[in-house]
Amino acid sequence: MTGRSLRRLRVRVATALFLGVVGLAVPLWHVPAGAAGFDVQRGLRYGTGPNQELDAYVPSGARNLPGVIIIHGGGWNSGKKEDAEWLGDALVQNGFVAFSIDYRLAPRYPFPAAINDVRTAITWVRSNAREFGVDPSRLAAIGGSAGGQLASLAAMIGKGPLDVGSRVAAAASISGPQDMALLATSNDPRIQNAVFEYLGCSNADNCQKAGREASPIQYVDPTDPPILLTNSSEEFVPVEQATDMDAALTKEGVDHQLLIIPGDTHGLSERRAQPVFDFLRSELLGIDAPSSSVTPPPTRGPSPPGSRPPVRPSEPRRPETRSTGIAMLPILAIAAAAFAVGLVAAFALGRRRRAVTAPALPPMPPPPPGAPPSSGS
């Protein structure tokens, strides 16, 4: 066989192997995050105090992913981590590890109990990041309504690097109050009652000191992380809470986005989550393209601050596994078929190469005269 023919045969073998590998790798590269399933680890203790528990939503095989701390709403006096189960599911699908936390509630535990718990949870997640496949330098805090105020406060408190202690690399506050001292003067009794319980005071005057200490707008400085602020134009939380915070962030040069939505929708719901996913993907993953679509369950109407949602049966605290792997079956079938074709082609070409390049055997010598015929003749 000539050298030219041998080289051509080698190219064919290499091409067949390459096509087989690509046939497997390309479909898997496009599998969305979460498609291989994820674990829900419930009731993990991040502290020794009451309500200091969280649920972790961890994609299968998670490694060095951003982590998102979810802070539920409920007027600072109600709500629980399970209320954000839909959000934990959706964050996993968008490429994150999610942690939905409980925290101490007013009026039994007034300010600063809740924010202390949030900061403790962030520190705990950072300290245990490797166990969950989380990059400790890429943590975010998000929440709606009261949870939005706590997420914003956690992001603004403190100065300096964003990858140590309870600092976060990004935050999202949806309908979150930013100036609690001003909110204490609201004419809406529902807002006032919730604020007074949270701050541990009885009227607007004696709420001013605690209100300033609980106000994210009071802590803004140039080292603070990027933050998304979302507010409806006619909701429970006055839109000025968001626009005033926008002005403060702009003055200090803090990277942020302000989204004012027409209408009176309040809080973080499935229908208002897409901008949050896009913001987090941009800030923590460096991806500016729209995130993968998520089909959420039907939404419930938001509860005003101070209201208490219906009590739901408690869920058992056990790890569970969810999977959307059924959607992967056609992709994997195509990949397997392509890989098999590549292997068969490579094997066939290899046999041909061996047959062509094998040295010719010398002819069998004739039997000596008078020898008995061979049994194989």
C-alpha cells in the first residue's frame, strides 16, 4: 500500500472517531441546567436559634455554580421558606444553586432579628459552599416585599470586598421598602402596622431611629454590589421607595437597574421573575441572553403587608430528587446513535486497514512426495 493511500486511510479513521464523539458531545452541551435533575435538601440548620433553617436546591453534579439566597416575603411577620419552592426550582433551571431560608418573624422577634438571620445564612452558605458545588465568591440575595427589603439591606450593609462574610455579589429587591423611617409615616394602616411590628415600636415618631437603622438607603456606598430594583407604579409599597433608592445608588456610583411596572402588582411572583433571572445570569454568569423559559404553576394573588397566608401542612424534611430528564431522551438517543455509527465506521475502516497493510503470508510448500493427503484438503 502506498504512503499516500495510508495517509488517506488514517484521515478517514480519525474523521469517523471525531464524528462519533461530536455526535455525543454536542447534544449534551445544549442540555439546559437542571435537566439532569436536582436534590432538595430540606431543613438544614444554618444556626442554632429558632427558625434558622434553609432548604437547598442543588443541581445534580453541581460544581462551582453561583448560589442564590431566597428570602421569603410576608410583611416580616409571616411566610416560610417553602413559599419559594417554585423559585428554587426555577433558579436551578437557570444555572444556580438556590437556598430558601427561614428567619425569625415579628412581632416576637423585631428588628434586627430578621436581618441578623439573613446575614448568618449567607455566611453559612459561603462557609459550606463546596459541599453544595457553589462558588463562594458568587452569592446573591433576592426577595420580594419584606424579603426584598431584607435582600437589599443585606446587600448594602457593610463595605469592601463582596466575597467575604455576609457580603453578596448581587441582589434583587422586588417591591422591597428601602426607607423604613419614611414608610413608618405611611397613611396606610396595613403598612404602618407591619412596619411597627417589624421595628418594635408603636408610632411613627418612636420608629425613626430603628427605621433609619433598618433602611437599605442609609447604607449605600461605592463598594456595594449590583442590585435590581423592581416596583409597580401603584402598589402597596410607594414607587418613591424605589426611585429614591435609585437616586442614592446613582449618587454613589453603584451599578443597578430600576424597573417600574405599570399597575398594582406587589411582590415577587412567577409572572415577575423573568427580569430577576436575566439580571442574575448577567451578573453572576456573564450571560446577557434571555434565560431558559420556565413554565410556573398558577400564581396566587399577593398578600398585603401584615397579612398571614393560609397555613399549609408541613412537609417532611428529607432529601428528594427531581428530574426533567425525560426531555433529554430524544437528544441522548440521537447522540448514542451518532456515537455508535462513528464507532462502527472506525472499526470497519480499522479492519480494512489491517487487511490491506498486513504482510502477505508465504505460499504453503508442496507436500513431499508420497506424503498422505492433508486432513484439510
